Amino acid sequence: MKNNKDLAELARAIEIDTALLASREETTTPTPVAPSITNDELLAEFVELSNRKREIEAEGKRINARLAELQEPLLDWFAERGIQNIRTKKGTVYVAHEFFCNKKGGVATQQVCDALEQIGMGRLVSPAYSAASLKSWVREQIESGADLPEQLDGLLNHETVPRLKTKTK
């Protein structure tokens, strides 16, 4: 993060994102189909809405790509200055720490299920294990300072990743 120009770009990206979300909210309420509308008119509206949806999704992908580009330098800037949040005219940007947990590449689901059974956590296993419950349990273990059982630790990736979030005023 070199200067306020980067912050201005972030603010612009957030404004675009907010405007995109607002436009989606305006179009999410379905309009009842009037009985006097012809099939040709319905088809024309369907095509128009399908095209608009593709445009909005493409815009969303561009916005997400730009937000991803801004994320790392801004996180570095926040960390260097010990910043947790910044208020702007349009909202607040803050650091949220998101916890992730999933099986490592090359590890079979059954290996994780077997390890969970061995350590007495079979309640997380149905035909497969519950990823959300496992994530919650692993987070609890780590936050309490406990080590993961050896049978499970070698099978899982887990990390807490900082992400920038926004709140509107």
C-alpha cells in the first residue's frame, strides 16, 4: 500500500460492489405473470433477463478479481500499522479471521472417518464425516490450546486466514 490512491481504488471497488448488490435486490422480487402476456413476450423477457444475469455475474467476477488483488496489499498495510478496522464514507473495512479445515490432498474421506472413530469422535461420522462439525471441533481444540490427536492431525489442513470485510453505514 503506497498511498491514498490505493484506498480510493478500494473505496471505488466497494461502491461498485454495493451498487451491484443493490441492483440485484431490485430484480430479485419476481413479477407475477399477467395472463394477457403472450408467449413471445415471455420469451423475450426471459432472454433479456438471462442476458442481464450473465452480465451481472460477469461483473461480479470482475469485482471479485479486483477485490482479491486489493486484499493482500491492504492486509499487509493493516498489519504493518496494527489496524483492525477503518471507517470510510461508505462503510467500514475490517479484518476478520476466518478458520478453515479440510482433509489434506491425497487423503481419503474414509481415513478421516476412521481416525475420528478411533479418537471417540464418531458422532461426526455418518456415512462420511460432517465437515462443518469437524471444522468446529478442530477450531475448539486449537483455541483451547489442545493438540489434535495424532491419528487426525496428519490428515487435516487447518488454518485461520485473515480476510477484509465491509459493513455499510
